[in-house]
Amino acid sequence: MVDVSAKRDTNRVAVAKGLVRMQPATFKAIKSGGTAKGDVLTVAQLAGIMAAKKTPELIPLCHPILISNVSVSFTPDASSSTIEITAAVESTGKTGVEMEALTAVSVAALAIYDMVKAIDRGMKIENIRLVSKSGGKSGTLKLE
């Protein structure tokens, strides 16, 4: 692990996004709540939040940090049969929360896949990326 003991505590925020692409019938089933496993987006939201909190257990050498807020939201697009996932993570501490935001998006996407894989094995998880971060010595970074 990187030694962060000499760093000062600052407010840190990271936002990540990703996309799940599926067949139109799968998209319709998710939107209507007509899946065998239940409410796909609620389960995926909880999975993403839980994943952010478990990041240091999943990613080697990642610092365990106190997270003050995690939000996971979805933007469904019927015209492309996609669901965009956005995760925002906040903390006050010595190291950033980029990995927590990226992990939240990744696991939320995996939860969507798991919930409907019986009706669409061809889904694609795409373009998971950091879109912004702020706090710390490097300041603010906006990638989108």
C-alpha cells in the first residue's frame, strides 16, 4: 500500500459511469418489473452501494476508508436498449475514492447482468470509466 500518513484530510468526491447494453425485450422486462428475480434496478443499486463499501476487500492494496456517501443511479435509454449507471462516492480523508466509484459501477452492472441473464445472455457491460474526481493535492479532474 502507498503510505498516505503524511497527507492531510480533504473532502474527496469521485464519479464513475458505465453502460449495460441489452436486447429491447430485456430492457422492457427490466422497466416493467417483469423479471423472475424481482426489481432489477433496486437490487443493482444496493449491490453497487455495498460494493463501494467493500472495495478494499476486493482490490489489493486499496486503502480502507470512511465513506460518507455513496449514490448509484440509472439512466435507461429505450432507443438504444441501454442502462447507464452513475456512481458518486464521497469521503473526507487522505486518499481518493475513485476505486470505490468504479467498483460500485462495475458491481451494479454485474447485478443487472445476473438478474436478467436467463433472458439475455448477449448483454454487454461497456465503457466503465472515471468521469470526475476532486479533493487532495491534485485538485479537480473532469474527464467528461
